[in-house]
Amino acid sequence: MDEKLKQLEENCRLANLPLKENAKNLVFGKGSSDANILFVGEAPGRNEDEQGLPFVGRAGKNLNEMLVKVGLSLEEIYIANILKYRPPENRDPLPEEIEEHTPWLIEQIKEIKPKVICSLGNYATKFFLANGEVGDMKNQPGITSVHGKVRDMGFLGMQIKLIPLFHPAAIIYKRDLLPLWEKDVGVVKKEIKESLSQKKLF
């Protein structure tokens, strides 16, 4: 891992963030610091909290299967979450928790400089839409209406492609989403093929 990312992770570990006191581990991120593709989820779950790594449970298995289908490995991507600690009982993030955790995500993104960001689920998608366009998270469209629709947008002074996707956990509990998920995987495959053919200019 890039030294700057290592230091950022250590600083995050030392920070007095909401949810830290009840969590077992910081779940900062995993993958390549030179990734063109960034996947961002909502928050760690029980397995992630146990291991200190994002997407290692059943949702992680779905994400891994997607990576295989689009021809990517962990060495080519980076995975992180909006929240760096698990909310109790996997409840939804509170607005104040998002506000205090996302500066760490923003620093990760600044360091990695991805070309494509796949936002997984409602909270991640609304975060990127709110910060790249107009409005706040509360007034952004839900994942059901924007999934699979690629947006070229500015974010943190970078030009990125945002691909909103259903959270991999959602297709575990809502099997009717599976055909939509499969269709969106095809969108991801097309977009990353184009992005990986271009060298980073940063």
C-alpha cells in the first residue's frame, strides 16, 4: 500500500470517530493505491468488523464474483466504505456519522485518483451525487432510479465516471434485483475497459 495511504489509515485509527467505541476494528479499505477503479460501499458489517477489511462477508462474495465477470482483480481496484466503523446491528448511518467519517474517504480518493467510481447502494451514491452536483444527500435520487446510469462528473477537482450500483448485500435479500445487477455488471465491464485503456495523467 502507498505510504501516504498507510499514514492516513493510521491517523484515522487514532481519530476519535463516532462508532469507534463499539467496534472491534477500523475498516479503512483494501486494494491498490494506484487503482483506476474505486468501489465505495456504505459501512462495515459483522464480518468486516471482525477482520478489519471491507467486503469479506456474503456481500463481499457477490462483489468478488462481479470482479471476476468484468475481468478485474483486487490488485487493480480499491474498495472502501462511507463509514470506517460498523454501526451497531448494521443500522443505517446517521447524518452526523457520515459527516465525520467522509473526510477520511475524501482523503483516500484524493490519494488514489480513480477514473471510475462504483457507488454501492443508496448512501454511497447519494454522497457522490451531493458532492459532485447540486444539493445535499437527503435530496438526491435513490439507487433504484439511478443504478447502472453512468455519469461523467466533477468530484474534488477530478473528472470521474460515477456508476451507481445496487449494494451487493441487496441482491442477497432481494433476489428480484439479480437481473438488474447482472445488467449493471455489463455496464461496469464496458466502462472499465475504456478506462483501463487510458493511462493516468495525475
